Amino acid sequence: MAQVSVRRADFMMLLAYATDLATGQSRDFALRSCVLAMRLADEMGLGVEERREVFHQAILRYIGCNADTHLLASAFGDEIAMRQDMALADLGSQSEIGNIFVRAFTRVFADMPPEELNRAIQEGLAGALEIGVPILAGHCEVAQRIGQRIGLEEGMLENLAQLYERWDGHGMPRGLKGSEVRLPVRMVTLAQEVIALAEAYGFDAMIEAIGKRRGGAYEAELADLFLGDAERLLDGIDGAVDRETILALEPEPYGLLDEAACEEAYVAIADMIDMRMPFTFGHSRAVAALGEAAGRCMGLPEADIRAIRWAAYTHDIGELSVPVSTWMKATPFSVRETDTAHLHPYHGERALAALGAGGEPVAALVLRHHERLDGSGYHRYAKAADLSPAARILAAAEAYQTAREDRPHRPAMTDQAAAAKLRGLVREGKLCPDGVEAVLTAAGQASRRASVASPGGLTPRELEVLRLIAAGHTAKETAQMLEIAPKTADNHIQNLYSKIGVSTRAGAALYALERGLVRQEIAA
């Protein structure tokens, strides 16, 4: 099997595509902001290390944005629409923040009569910041942890911890001010606001908004540097940005990943995708384990088995284009929601294009993971002739694992019921009989993971609490489920945070996911 060596920047572009989907931005938003930020770095005469930090911050700024998304959606509805509003607002302005919340609650309570709607909005506003601020703090912590896993240096990690900070001290989570906010953070904040505002409102309105925000979100000198030559600095970056352009912007020495580092990067991406909702925690890891074992059962070449595993880690990256509020519905999707959901394999293939030719085998499998032999799948309605053995295995592994998991509209199936469902799909001519039997054999062989030793010195009770908060339960709910006092539950939470080195619920959830503490079963 050929040696693997991939530019880290390729994986960064894959993550950028994912975060653009999750934040509702247009194609290549993060990459276009990278081009602008690097042009600003040239104007400022920055050194190589500062330029490297600017490059990484622009592409990776929002890699933690999936943390606590289910909480955001539960409180504010369509989180993608809310993030679009946030990208355009001056977050140092209380009135603009208030308007974001009002628009969110108006969407959530749209069916209410006017008087009830106004009352619901006022009640929502009363607790909005209390809900929102910890979620944004969690974004920073999760971004750092994902950054560590793809090999970022210390300065880059510190930048990710400051992604919502502002020059005037009105940012979060720490309220840093002036030069306490690192230069790459300030530059990327400016670059991304420029791109978002220009696209939404046009060049002239963007110039006016940046002028009003100088001295607020970013220092006046930096804003003036841009405003003094804005047309030239923006020239040619109003459309798609190709891979070669971004690779050429990365200062040497380039970050390179061998096969082991690529494996860890793929797993980090899987965790970033799956942590949007508690019922998908560990889903991609489990599909990868089933797919790999099934591939070995069928005697596939090692290159194909690796492609199955890596495709399983990334197969749902396109789901980030669909709001969590849609995925969490217990009622049937509308026609529009169904059509949007069925496009997620397309977005997955597009995202993996960032890896160039080396990513093509993985992208081909991601594109086909919901296809069926009889052409009844989606989104290309491919038939048997277009589905390789690896594609057939991945489709079966994904179908089996999904059946074994809770979903908002149904409880998890037993292993026997899931097996019966897949064999029924074989009889209907939809799934490959060999692929299904290989997956079911793999599921039987891996019916339970080995028991996990308590990590980080956690007590058995703290481990119980960690699993519950990682699954999305509040401290109050955790106390009720364990039949302990809320104060006792909170004490356990603070103690375990200290032991595992995190400060937010999102950080604790990712810690639990990384160590296999959330989903103990692959298929039992």
C-alpha cells in the first residue's frame, strides 16, 4: 500500500468547507477571508510565524462551532440562520445582539398569535445571554482540542481560544482588551466581517460598517489600513477560491501528515461532525469500526479498507448544511427538508475535494453512502453497476449503525431487529447480500467494546455524571436522573472538569467522546 503524506492545509480546507456549511456562509467563505487576511499580512510586513498564525486562524476559526449545537437549537431554533445573523452584526452592540435574539425567537414562535409571540420573545430574551455565552465559550475550548489533534502549534491554539474577543474588550469569553487580543485574531475578525458584509450588503455598505466598527471589534489602525485600499485588497476574491491558491499562501515549512496523523485528523473531523447532537455522538467512529471489520471479512485490499474507514469518519459532513432543529424533529420532514437532507452526500463529496487526488477514493464512497442497488437511494440514484464492494459495505454499515441508535422519531432497534431490517432490504434488492452479511458478522464480533477504565482519576459517580452531561443533560436533569441534590451534581461537575482539564460542558463532551465513554456499544 502506498505511503501517505498529506499537507495539513488540505485537511484545514476540508474543515473550512464544513464550518462554512455549519455557519450558513457561502462557498469558500473561510478561504476568501484567508486570502484577504494574508494580503493584510503582506501590507503590514508580518514575519513568517505571524503569517502562519493568520493563515491557520482564517481557515480554522470556527472548527469548534458544533459544540452544544443541540442546546443552541433547543433555545433559539434554526442555529444556521442565527449564525448568519451573528456574522453580520456588531457583537459589541447590545441592541444588535438583542435584534439577533428577537429574530431567532420570532422564527421559533412564528405560529403564535401576536400577543403570545411578544410575551414569548420577552421571556426568551430574559435568559438568552445566560444560555448563549457558555455555548460560545465551549466553541473556543472545543476548537483548541480539535486543533491539538491536527497538530497545531501553541500560538495557533491560543488564537482559537480568542475567536470571539474584541479590541474594545466587549468580546467573550474572557473580555480581553487591546493588545491582549492576539494580532491574528484581530486581523481575521476584520477579514471575515469584510467578506460577510460585502456579500450581504454590497461594497459601499460594507465600507460604512467597517468605518463605524473601527476602534471596536478591531483597532482603528488595522481598519484604516484596509479602508485606505479596500478595492485593491478585495480584488479577485468575490468568488470560489481554488485549492492551489490556498496552498500557495501557506508560509513554509508546510505542515505534513503521515498516515497515522491523517487517521487522527479524520477521527477529529468525525468527532467535530457528530458532536452536534447527543444521539449522533460516536456514530461515525462506530460506522468506521463496522466498515473496517466487514471489509476484512470480505477480504478487501488494505487500501479499500482504509478508504472505507476514512469515508465512514466523514460520511455525514454534509449534514452540517441542515439545521439541527430539522434533524431533531420527531415528526416527518417536509418535502423541502427531505430534499435538503438528501443533498448531504453531495456536500460531503465537495468537502473532500479539498484533499485533491489523494482524497478521491474517500470522496467517491462518501458520495454513495446512501445509494441503493436498485437506484432507490440518493442523491444520484446510482445503481448496482456504480457501487463498488467498498461502497456496498459502507452503505450497509451506515444503515445498521443508524438503526441501532436512538433518533427523535423512534427508539434504537435491538441488534436482532436491525439485522432483520437489513436482510429485508437485501430481499428488496436495495442492499448487497454479501456486504450486509459481512457487516452483521462484524457486528457480532464487535458486539461490545472492552470495558473502559475510569480516565483522569474520576470516581465512578463522576464518570456517571460525565456521561450524562456529555449526552446533553443539564446539571439539574443529571441530579434528577441520579437522585442526588442539584448542588451535589454541580460539585461533581466542577470536580470532574478540574480532573480532566476542561472548563465547559462542550469540552467535557468531547473528552468523553474521544475516550469512548459516551457510546459503549458498537452493535450490542
